Amino acid sequence: MRWLLLKDLRLLRRSPLITALLVIYPIAIAILIGFALSGGPDKPRVAFLNEVPQGTPLDLGGEEFDIVGARDELCGRIECVRVQSREEARSLVESGEVLGALIIPADLISKLRSLGGLTPEQPVVEVLVNEEDPVKGQLVDDRIDSLLSDANLRVSQAISEISVTYLGILLDGGSLGFLGESFEVLGLIGAEEILTEIRGTLPENSPDREELDRVIRFARTAAENLDVADELLGSLSQPIQVDKDVVAGDSPSLDVFAIAVAATVTLMFVTVLLVAGSLALEREENAFRRLVRGLVSPTGLLAEKIALGIVASLVVTVLMLAGLEAFVSLEWSRFALWIPAILAGGAGFAAFGAAIGGAAREVRASSLLAFMISLPVAFLSLVPSGTVSPALFDAIGVVTAVFPFDPALRALEGALDEAGPSIGVAIAHLAALTIAYGVLARLALRRFA
Amino acid sequence: MQSRDTTAAGIDVLGLEKSYGEQRALRGVGFSAASGELLAVIGPNGAGKTTLLSIIAGTLEADSGEVRLGVGRVGFVPQQPALYRKLTVAENLRLFARLEGVADVSAAVDEMLAQTVLGERRDDQVGTLSGGNQQRVNIAIGLLSKPAVLLLDEPSTGLDPRQRARLWEFVLELAGGGTTVIFTTHNIAEAERYGNRLLVLADGEALYDGSPEGLHAAEGAGQTDFEAAFVSFLRERGH
């Protein structure tokens, strides 16, 4: 046992690439997670602009609302980035420094107050979002819903209490104030009693008796049904509306995004593993030396491997998308755009796989290397801006830009849905990466034999 | 550097030099081999045998020197079988015949299968063959282009005596047909038995180029067998 262990350690020491990976990988992951935990915000960053004049009181249904307390409560659940103007809020959202911006307009309090009167106006809060990717869009929506649900609940309770009071007056009768004057309201139950008494004074065959019966039936039915209206009012839950303004980014639906992610992950693993393994196999089978002895040039061999990866990626991805059609509806009218996106993505991943295969030189090592690099890069590419600190997000952007996953995902998103990112830019990015990784793979082949 | 000299015999190798960093693998090695000649390249480990064959085969660039070929091409059979184990015998042969640009691929494959007596195993995956049979396929691939010069890098390594005998029978037939065969080996008895000529390398230097009998005679009557004479030859020259 001891000798076997020593042997394996010695073998590891003599495989500098694997050893370096085993050492560097956990350190790199630890640093990334450490940055995310310590450097990034633990609460979502949301720009907050309150246009309501300071000290404006809010009394609703006899209950005094604590505006300052509500704001503090809100800022306890998110990281409020105080801004002074709408322009500043918009700029922070556009740059991705904040997930979104919440703007409390100056007329919110008066509109909230109007909900307790007879001329209600719908209060609206404004939200600015940057929907550069659908996950981020969904995240912002969830946060906004969560933040407003408490406020809406409290306001709706107050409104329903007021409404129940009005209904009680309508039902049982009482005093109602409007425009500074007080009115006495008879009430439906009182009206029914009076009408029933009057009916008793009419002759049996009086034609008015039938008409009166109709009015009595109406009063009774109305009284019975209004009895349950307070329950309906209790379910009123969204008195405050959200006016969402997308200031940057136009993203496809979450379904399309999920499909694009699934297709890109499949494309990545199939192509990278296939090409890396296939190239490394040429060396493991000792065929490389025989091949490059005038039968095929190293560059020709690389081109063949990349072509193999592209063909495999095209077949697998199209089959996968066709399979997904059973669950979600895809825009097959955009098929002509799918092809260049898949081909460009396949080329990027294939060249990347060739570089890995050339560097690792062994099938198992190349597979391990492919997994160890591809997975974290894929995860990093899915981190939305505003969810980590701006500096970390910039660093992530640099890392993901030098790997094919991010541009391949954008190309597929753009191909699958017209609301997706520009397919042309993504394909150009992939073309540049294909050339760069092709050159690296060719250099690796110099020490391949 | 390879060039063609139609006036020469099978192959002329002139003053090959090759270094790996500070280590000199070949120091001005040169020789000629005629058509149908069997040249055995022998020497201790690290002598430069594989480097010499790799340069002649064109898979390695010499620092200086020249390789002049007569008519035809050089076929190279590496020490480890360079085959696709998941492909069948026939598929391997067909693939390399196509890459070699052989005009009639099917005929070439059938001919090689007949020569290697592997016709019955043509549809078997190479990975399922014995080491000896794999080596025969390996050699057959080296012969697909009907090379004038065949380079064999330790071709009998890992083969049992019966497989070795078959291999050499096959190689002797090739040489009898006019193919120049240059092979490296650690088996001194094999070099003596099958080589018309010996090229002894040590530390990248050619110490002897001549017949096995000549080497034996040079070491005097004191040595009873060829291997002892070879070891004595190297020792006397400081190796």
C-alpha cells in the first residue's frame, strides 16, 4: 500500500500539468468563492430614489403608516444605493452596478391616501431594470415582488377595512361624510323593512304590490350578497402597481434562455471532449508520428479534428433542439440562424478542445482537463451583473471572454429568439477564439510526438 | 534534410548531427545501404538509434547532415505499433493506403493481408490481436507504399520466438525482393543472424560499419560468441 502510494505520488510529480491543475484548481475556485462571499454584496444592490417630500404623513383607515420605518425595513432587505436623481438611477442600472432601481414618486402618498376615499387613484412605484439576460430579469422581478408584497398587504388590509365600513353603512345604514358634508344613509336592510311595511298597507290586488315585491327582492338579494363582499375585499392584494421600465438589454424568455444554456452546455461537452480525446488518441495510439511523416501535416490534422468537432456539434445540437420541441415551442422559422450559431460555437469549442488535447497529450488527462476548465467557466458565464461586486464582475467578464462558452451562449440565444443578443458579434467573437485556440493547439503539437 | 540522388543505391546518409539541448544524440553519423541490403543498427541504450531512424524517416529534423534517397520512398515502422486499435486490420490498412495515395487501395490491402498472413483476421479489431500480429499489421502499413527503403525500429520487441521467426522470414523476403531494410535492435544475436551489415552506434557516434564477421574477427579469437565480442568492442572504446 505504502509503496503504491509513493509510486502514485511520484507519477503525479512527473505529470506537471495534472499536478499544477490539482493545486491551482482548488485555489482558484476558493479565491472565486471567497471573492463572491466577502467582496460581493450579500444583499442585492438596488438604487433607491425617494421623491416623496420628507415628513409627509400617511394616514389610511385611521392607521398611521410609518414611512421612515418602511423605508428602513426595505433597505434592510436589499442594499439600498441612495441616488439623488432619476438620471443617476438610470445610469447605475445601465452600467450593471445595481440590479435595478426603485423610484418612489412624489404623488405616491397622496394616491395611497386616496384609496381610503371615494375617489381612489392607483398608486404606482417605478422600477428601472437592466434585462441583459433573462435570469437577471427574473431575479429583479422576484425581488420587486418580494419587496412590494409586504407594503401591499398592509395597504390592502387598511383599504379593505375602510371598504367594509362603507359596506356596513350601505347595508345597515349610518352616517357618511363626503366633501365636508355629512349624509345619513338608510341602508339596504332598513329599506327592505320600510318597503315590507308599505307593502302590507296596499290592497291584495293592487298592481303596485308586484312592483314593490321586485324592489324588496332586490334589497334582500343585495343585502345578502354584500354580506360576503368583505371577504372579497380582503383578497385585494395589489393596491400598489409597479411600472417597470427596461432601460437596457432586451432578453428572450426564460424558456428560450434555458434552452440556449442547455444546448450550449451540450455543445461544449460533446465538442471539447470529442476533439480533445480524439487528438490525444492519435498520440496514445502512436499514430501521430506515422501520420505527420508526410501523410498529413500537423495543421491538416488539427483542421480535421476541428471539422470533426463542428460536424458532431451540429448533429448533436440540432437533435437536442428537435427533442426539446416536444416540451417547448421553438421558432423553427429561425433555423437558418441556428446553423451559423451552432457552427461558430462548435468551431470555438473544437479549437479549445484541440488546444486541451494537444497540451494534455493523453485521453484521460485531456478529459479531466476539459471538465476542470469548462464547468467553472460555464458557471461563471451565467453570473448576472449586480449579483456580485462590480470589480468581481469585471474580472469574471475577462475570464469568460477568453473561453467560447459565453459567446456561444449569446450566439444561440440570438439565433433562437430575436429578442436575444446580436448573433453577428457573438460569431465574430467565436471566430477570433477559434483562431487563437487553433494557434495554441498547433504550438502544442510541436511537442506532441 | 532529405534529397534524391538517382545515381546512388538504396540510401546515403551523410554526416547527421542532432542535439537535444546539451546532449548530442548524433555526431556526424553517415553510411550507405544498397538495394536489398539488411543493415542492423545496434548499440547500447541512448546510442542514438531511434533518433537516426526518425531523421531518415522524416519525423525528426536533423541539425545538420543529409539523407539521400535513391528511387522510391522510405517506409517507417515505429517501435510501438502505430495503429488504431478500435479499427479492424483491413480498416487500418485501407486508411493508411488512402493517406499514402495508393492507386488501387483494395488490391494493396489484399496484398498486405496475404503477405502478413492475416487474411483471416482482416475484420478483427487490431486491439484484439496478439502483440506479434499487431506488429505484422504495423509493418504491413509501412509497406503499403512499396517503399524502396524500410526502416524498422526494434521490430521484434515483445514478440515470442515463434512470432520473431515469422517476422524475420517476412523481412528477409522483402529484402530478397530488393527492399533496403534498416533495423535497430537490442538483440545482438538477431543482428548477427539477419543483418548483412552492422552499424554500431554509441553516444551518437558511429563506431563500426561492416559485416558481423568483421566485428567478431576484430575482437580476436578470445571471444566465443558474438554478443561477448560486441560487449568487448564497446568496452575497449570506452562505452
